[in-house]
Amino acid sequence: MSNRTFTMIKPDAFANGHSGAILDIILKAGFRLIALKMTHLTPEKAGEFYAVHRARPFYGELVEFMSRGPIIAAILEKENAVADFRKLIGATDPAKADKGTIRQLFAASLGENAIHGSDSDENAQVEGDFFFSFLERI
């Protein structure tokens, strides 16, 4: 088990001005920022990041959505980081997310769900490495 996870505040939450509130919730939940940046994914980079979903019917829409505006990417640290962060963000479908979770508070729909959180220690490492060099981490 790792003490690090990866997250992205997605274009919908960024465009709606929720980035600061989301980061505040994350920090108040005891996560420490290891790396943080604002960037804008090209369709090619979004496609590369979500390549695991290439065969799924929602892949094209996902790539289009993730490349439509800025995102905030971060590596977070806390004991039991992946599981604790998944609980903090809530179910992918905000209608099914627990009260007080980030998605329940800020997501508009299943497709525009405000935030990404790694689903395993292995993916947290891969996803963090996709966005950050070792020089960009504390």
C-alpha cells in the first residue's frame, strides 16, 4: 500500500470556479500536496492518459471533455491515500455519491463529475508520472 495518490480537478469544476473549494476540502481531509500544476490537456494527451478506456463507447466524449479546458493535477500524500481519497471524492455518479463528498457537492453529472482519483496504488504511480517529473515533486 502506498501513501500517495493522484488527482485531477476536471475542466467542468475548473470552469465553474470550484478548484479552490475542492483543494480546501482535500487539504482539510489531511492530504499533503506533493506536486501541483494547472495545465490544459490536448486531445492527444487526454487520449494517451485515458488509453485504458479506448475500446469503451464513452472514450471519444471523455477525451473531448478532458481537453476542453484547464485542469489541476496533483499528487497527494496521506496514510492509505488511494482508499481515503476515493471515499472523499464519492461515487462517479454524483446522484449516488455520499453527502458531503466532492462529487456530491460539485459534480453535474456522471460524465462531468468534477474530479479524478486513482483507483489503485499502481495507477496512482503511473498517473502521477504522466503529469510530473521527479523535479516537480517535493
